[in-house]
Amino acid sequence: MIFLTNLISGLSLGSVYAIIALGYTMVYGISKMLNFAHGDVIMIGGYMSFIMTMYMGLNGWLALLVAMVICTILGITIERLAYRPLRGTGSLAVLITAIGVSYFLQNIALLIWGANPKMFTSLFNGMKPIHAMDGQLTITPESIFTILANIIIMILLTLFVSKTKAGKAMRAVSEDNGAAQLMGINVNQSISLTFAIGSGLAAVAGVLMLSAYPVLMPTTGAMPGIKAFTAAVFGGIGSIPGAMIGGLILGIIEIFSRAYISTELSDAIVFACLIIVLLVKPTGLLGKKISEKV
Amino acid sequence: MAERILKNIRIGGLKNAVKGNDYRKEATISYCILIGGYILLQILTAAGLVGHNLQGQFVPICVYISLAVSLNLVVGISGELSLGHAGFMAVGAFSGILMSRILLQSMSFEPAILIISMLFGALMASVAGFIIGIPILGLRGDYLAIVTLAFGEIIRNFMNVLYFGFVDGKLRFAFNHTIEGIEDTDRIITGAIGATGTKTMASFTWGLLLCLFTVFIVLNLKNSKQGRAIMSIRDNRIAGESIGLDVRKYKLMAFVVSAALAGMAGCLFGLNYSTLVPVKFNFNTSVLVLVFVVLGGVGNIWGGIIAATLLTILPETFRQFADYRMLTYAIVLILVMIGTYNPAIKSRMNALFAKFKPKKKKDDGKVKKKKSGKEEA
Amino acid sequence: MADKKDKREELMDIDISDPGHAYENRQEIYYNDNVGGRAVFVDSKEQYDPDEPYNDQVYIPEKDRDKAPILEVKGLGIDFGGLTAVDNFNLTLGRTEIGGLIGPNGAGKTTIFNMLTKVYEPTRGEIFFDGKSTKGMNTVDINKAGMARTFQNIRLFDKLTVEENIKVALHHTTNYGLIDGMLHTPKYRHEEFRIRKEAMKYLKIFGMTKTADYRAGSLPYGAQRRLEIMRALATKPKLLLLDEPAAGMNPSETTELMDTIREIRDRFQIGIFLIEHDMSLVMGICEGIVVLNYGRVIAKGWPEDIQSNPKVIEAYLGKSRGKMEEEEKKEDIEDALKKGKLESAPSGKPDRKEGE
């Protein structure tokens, strides 16, 4: 029974990672940059939702919607102001800028809301956990909704990318920026849209994560961000199903190593798994092989 | 066979050609900055112009300088992005601290203890670099970056569960649980609490020596056959292979030497504080060092030295504005990156510099004429 | 100071009459005009014993007949996915022969170079280099065995200086370890001076001493091509592969290049195998030519044979046109091939990358 409980919380955590990883993977796919500020967008989303419910008295779901809108705008703004001027200048410059943006967001949060942790009220506060198997197995509403949300988002996003015109444009830009431009695709718009979707999803992920782990601080987003990034690489960066698989596997590994091996070493085990996967498949589980023409 | 120089060969204009790196100049500038800065800070301290807080930053500044210089070996010279430099620093720090405590049992001559500890720290860090480097250096670009990040975190995680201490004068080791029957004063490394009771031996002068040594090694390496091999693989991997260079070997060499130097710096850092927590060596520290390297100019040794110094001193000086300090740091970082890398701004800056260029070229011409005159004579 | 001056003088006054790495049986070579014999590529069906000199049935330049071939390729082929890029490629190249590989774009010429240097692992066939099978070797081993190449799109170490580019190629003959390198020991100084002298020698041979201190990436196009050849030579090869050495050059530069290639062969006594679209160059210096189309050899032989071979003309022209037109064009191209003035195949003119 403990195994099942762990599996479910692993899936739940993994779903959060998967949703965050989507942001990383889509942004990497389209602009070949490691957006280290993505984790902090989650944190901002968390604070926004927190403020809306605590001070504005909004309903949790409405607050989530507001947080999504704000994060979407934030994502587009970050891309426009910080990343676009550096497009095509190599990954190092953009990486450092992303780190700068990450510092910026963390310190803005620190200035406004202080370093003291805030207790986040779960989005599913009123709901009761489900008990099964004579009360041996408890499934929290957070777990159920997170896993559900992950599945729904994944389906919608896959449909969006494969069926809609905007989605196809995004894929074209990821494949070949220059050629897409020649075909009349507005590259700037596509990239903005990618950042918008990624950041909106980050708000969802933030609220879902904080519902399960309710400690909200300016640095809340950093570690989940890094792990979700790891998940994206794990699954093959640039691939949407890869992000989902990577996220789920990582979440399960983390929960299981916490439960059965060592709490302190759980992160080390997660990262070690990433390294093993990359050694066997250098571009991740579902990543494409890159080859250089001689 | 008669001496034959190929006839009819025209090289074409060298107008647009750029002179290569002048190693001697680079070394001179680097050493001058280090020694000059040291003397300047010593004078300012003697004059009482340096606050207590800043004085406490002297050793860390030196450590950061040598970290930046050693990371430059990987990022600038080898051309690979590493996000786990703090991991090697951690290995060097904790193994160095351990060694110093062991030596202190039988020795009392501090400089010798310090040097042996630093060498041990370098050795352990290079072993770590070797173990990490072998499997991952086949990866490319961003994948390598994420794996170095992962390794940095793994190393830090392991430090959280390591326990070292003396029980009845004998060194004891435990993993994931405390050592039984240990007294507080005999603890060396206590898991997440880190190293305690370290005898601090580091000083500004040792810091300077560390910096000089690091710069000496890195610059020498750069201007040697190994350095050339490393740089040529950076410039063109396939061409490197085609002239018989073992790509992995030289990437690994850069990585291991860099790790060893980081370990040495980490050891000095460790011996600067009586207590040291493993959290100190997290991802943020790796990023901090990377920022020094990038702001100083990738591959530019003395640029990294200046960046490391300024970026450690400035936030410290503005400590009274603690709240806005890091915010400003972030904004400045973004602006500087955009200012130096944005193609439009870059070309505008170049146009600005071009105004000063004609003078230089004339000078060059004169020098060349003089030289050729000598040859004729 | 005096010591330094001496050293500088020593550097300036390098004797380049000694090629640096000569092979045994050096002799003055007469090239072109069929003085030294003719070359032809053959399908050698039975395995050749590398220690044995050629038998009479193998046509290679007379000057190379008393030595085993430097390169023998048998039934070489490679598939990418389901696509066969090259199939059944055979070649025998004499010790000091200049061989040419021509064919329309996409024929698989560079792929053959990549297989010879093991950038790609061949799917089928065998390569014997200097009498030894190259099975299991990688690119690095191939170079160490004595095969060096240049690339179609120049691959220099852009941020290193010209001199350093050559010094890197001298890597394996530079004799000091990592510790010497890090501490700049006297051994380091001695060796560095020696290889600097050697690098200057190459520069002097190619008339590029002036460029020594400039970054390779900032040189004019022609100088970059030449530097790439120098770099390959500095690894002391027995066989030099040149991938479109004349790409992007104007006629007079091409003429210089032809001289250079012959000069290299004479001076270093090595075999040269080159891919080129420029017919005047190929017909002018190659002793044997092989023509490739769609990954298959369609013709082999001496330059004169190739010039009049209908298959070759067809490969370059295509045969879908009307008969009249075809005949006309055929005559045109035949003419051009004979005169050696067809600078490149109609379909195969490479882009000029820089305004040289």
C-alpha cells in the first residue's frame, strides 16, 4: 500500500515537473536557449495566486486564472526585453541573461513580499481526500487534479502544435528559423507565443505545486525549475511527449528514493539518473539525433 | 633539390586580418593587475580606508579570481559550458579541511599544512573531475552544461551526508548517519552542518599566491602544445580530429586541470572560515563564477580577474542598500549582456571605436617599415 | 638579449631546401605531358600484397611502379538509412601520384573522402592504406597512419594564429608532457623553438611568413585554403586528400594552386588525391581520374580518356534534352574539356563564399 501511495505522489510530483518542463522544452525547441528564469516565473505565479486569494478575496480558481494571465504577460515581456536583443548571439550570452532575469525576479519578490515563507492555501481546500482499501490508501485531491491537469494539458498542447496554424508555425520555426521566415512565418510572433504558453503553464504548475507543498518563498521556484529542466533534458529537450515522460519518471524516482533510500540523497539520485540516460542516449529519451555535416 | 619558394603566390590584402593573441602581453597584464591590486589594497588597509567587512572579503576575492581563471580554461579555452564549478570547489574545500585537521595532529608549521592541504584538495578535485569528465565529455553543448549542473548538485548532495571526525585520536568516517561517541570538538565534517572547528590559516597573501599560481598555470597551458590542441578542438572539432588530435583526451585535460585549480581555490576558501556549510557550494556559486567569466570576456584571463574583483567588492560596499543591491546586480547583469552582445549595439560600439583606429594603423605601418628596413640592412 | 637576437635570426634564416620529411627513393619527378608515365585506376579484384610492387597489369605512373600503392580501395560502399550513397568504389593510387575525383554535385565525392578518413564508417568494402587495412581505425588513427585532408568548406582553427595552426598540426612531433607545458620548463622552451622553426619553414615554403601572427579566420580566402593545405602537410602525411582546393578561386589563383600542388608532390614525395570541379585544374595536373555519378564510378582513366568519354559528358549534361541540342552541347563540352577551359561543370559550380 505504501508503494501505491508513493507511486501516486510520485506521479503527482512528476506531473508538476512535466508541466514546468513543457515551458523549458518548448522554449528550447524554438529559440535554442536554456531559460533559467522559468523556475522563477512559477514562483511569481504562486505569489500572484496567493495575493489574489488572500488580499483580493478571489476564489482560488479565479485567482489561478489571473495568475496565468499575469505570468503570460510576464513571459512575453521577459522575452521581448531581455532575450530578443540577444537572439542569435550564442547560447552563453542568453544563458547569463536568463540567469540575470532569474535573479531579478527573485529579488523583486524578496523586496515586495519579504523573505519569510508564506503558507499557501491549497486550491482544493474544501475537498476531501479519497480513502480506498479500508483506509490504507489515501489519495489527496491535489494528486488527482495535478495528474489530471497534466494529462489534459499534454493532450491540448499536442493537438495545438499538430493541428493549428500557429502550432505548425511554431514547429516550423523550431526546425529552421531562417527557412520559416522565408515562408512568411512571423518568427517573433511564434517565439512570443511559445513564451506565453510556457509562462501561462508555469503559473498552473506553480499553483498545483504549492497546493501540495504549500511553502511559498522567493526561492521556491529555483529547485523545481532546475529539476523540471532536468526532466526536459531527460525526455529529450524540444520534445513535448519527452517532457511529460521525463517529468513523470523524475517525479517517481524522486519520491521513491526519498521513501526507500535516503531523503538527503534523493536529489543526487535524480541527477545521477539523468546522467545515466544521457550516457546511453546523448540527446535524451525522445530527443532527435544531431549530426554535423562534414 | 634546389631551394624553391613557390612563385606567383599572392597572399592578398591583410587589411582585414586580425593579429592573434599576444601571450606575453596577456601574462604581463594579468600579473600586474594581481600584484598591483594586492599592493593597493594593502596600502588602503594600512591607511585605514578599508572597512572590516571588505577586509573579510579579501580571501574570497582571491578565491573567486582563481575560480574564474580556472573556469575560463573550460569555458573560454576549451569552449564548453560548465555549470558545476562549485562542485569541484566543494571537493577541494572539504578534502583540504580534512587534510589540515589530520596534519594538525602531528605538525604545527602552518604554511606547510596549508600547502599540503591545498595540493590534496587539488588532487581530490582532479580525481572528481576525471571521474565526471570521462563519461560526459562525449556530450555536446547544452547537454554537457546540464550534466555538469547535475554533477555539481550531486557532489553537494553527497557533502550533506558525509561525516568525518576523530574518535580517540583516530579518524572515523560515516555515511548518512552521525559518528557514534564523538565529541563536539573532534568533529571535522558533520553532514549538512558542514565543516566545524577548522583552524583558519588563509590570508590575503596566500590568496595572492593562489591567484598568481592559477594564472601562471592557465596562461602557460594556453601557450603550450596541449593548450593549442584544446583551443583547436574548440575552434573546429572535425578539423582537430583530421590532424590527429584526440578530442576527448584534450577536453578531459582542460576539465581536469580546471577542476584541480578549483579544488585548490576551494581549499583556501575552506581554510578561511572556522565553519563552512555545503550549501555554500550550490548552483548559485557555480553561476556566480560563470558570470565573472562571461562579464570579463570569455577566454580573457585578466578580464575575468577584474570582473571577479569588482563583482565581489561592489555588492559588499553597497551593503547598506542590501535590499536593492542584488536587484541592481541583476539589472546591471542583463544590461551589460545586452550591451556587449546585441549585434546592433555592438556594431554601433565598433563604429565608435573605429574613429580611434586610423591612428593605430599608422603606427603599425611605421613599425613594419622600421622592421623591414632592418631586414634589408 | 643577444641570445634572443640570435634566435630571431635563426628563425628568419631557415633553410627550406630540406623538405622536413622525405621518404626513401626520392627522385626528381617529371609531371604532366606524360613524361613520367601514365596513370589509371583499376578494379583490382584479387587482394594486393602490399609488399609486392605493382604487376604489369596495373597502370600507374611509371615512377611509382617499383613501390607498393599508397592507397587501395576495394568495393567501398556506404548506406545512409536505406539510401546507397556510394557503391562499389575501387581505386589504386601510386606513391607519388596525383589522382583526381570528379563528378556532378551530390555524386558522393566528399562521402568517399569521409570514408577514407573514417569520418563515416563504410558499410561495405575495404581500404588499404600504405599496405594496412584501416578497419577499426578512427579519424585520429587514420591521420596518425599518414593520411591528411582538407575540407570543402574551409575548416581552420579560426581564433588561433597562422603559426599556431601549423604548430597544432606538429602536435605529435612536439615532444613534451603536460607538466612541461604548464610550467614552461627548459624542455618546453627547446621544443617550442624547434617547432616554431619548423612551422616557419612551412610558411616560408608557401610564401606566407608575413601572415604568421594573424588569426587564421581573418585571412583572405586564398590564404586560408593554402593554410589548410599547409596544416595537413605539417602532420607529415604520405597521402594528402584535397577536397575542392580551387573552390572560390579565380583562374589566376587556380593556376597558382596547380603549381602549388605539383610543388608539394615533388618536394614531399607524397601521393595526392583531389576532388575538384575545375576541369582545367583536374586535366592539368592529375595523372589519373575517376568519375563518379550517383555514387557509382562511371569512368576511369587518363585525362584524355575522360575528356572524350560519352558517359562523363552525359553525367555532366543530362540526357533529357532534344537530340540536336544534346549533340551541340556535347560538342561544346567536349571542346571545353579538351581545351581545359571549362572551369567547372555547369551543375557543379560551388558558391564563392567570399569576394576573392
